[in-house]
Amino acid sequence: QVQLVESGGGLVQAGGSLRLSCVASGSIVSINVMGWYRQAPGKQRELVAQVIGGGMTTYADSVKGRFTISSDNAKNTAYLKMNSLKPEDTAVYFCNVIGGGSSYWGQGTQVTVSS
């Protein structure tokens, strides 16, 4: 069993920054992908960013140039640095880890951006 714990969410004004962290613990054999998703009220969960294997990153078009995903494999930790936040970034952000043929989710952390 793998547990994911997210932190770093909160309330910020438009134009501000936050950094989310996700720590994976438990029976981790290997991690292939670490990523962040978000879900706003009334909307489907969407991919925000992923870091794959050796470090290749992908981003949603809506966050390119503003968000940066990174990982520390030794600590089984992923980070999402969010700059120039907009009200439309308001959502619950979920960490996702894929490894050993399974996909794991964190409980989510709320990010609220006020205008």
C-alpha cells in the first residue's frame, strides 16, 4: 500500500505563488510517474503536470510558463511550484503516483486564488 500526503495549499491573491508538496510512503517498489491533477467545483478532474521516469515533464496548456513540476526521487517527493496564479486556478489539487502497475491518489489540497 502506498500513501500520498499533499501539503502547501491555501488562499492566495491573484498573481501570487504557492508550492505544493507530495510525499509518497509505504510499499513503493518503483515510481514511474508523479503528477498533479486538479478539480474545480462542477468540473472534471484534469491533468496539471507530470514528471515521468528520467525527468521528462508535461504540462496542461493553461499552466505552461507559470507552473513547474519537479521531483526528488530519493525522498519520493513531488513538488508543484505555481506562479502568477489566477482565480481560474482555484481547485482541489491531487497528487498522483504511478508505479508497480498501480495508480495512487492523495487526499487533495485546496488552492484558492482570490481576484
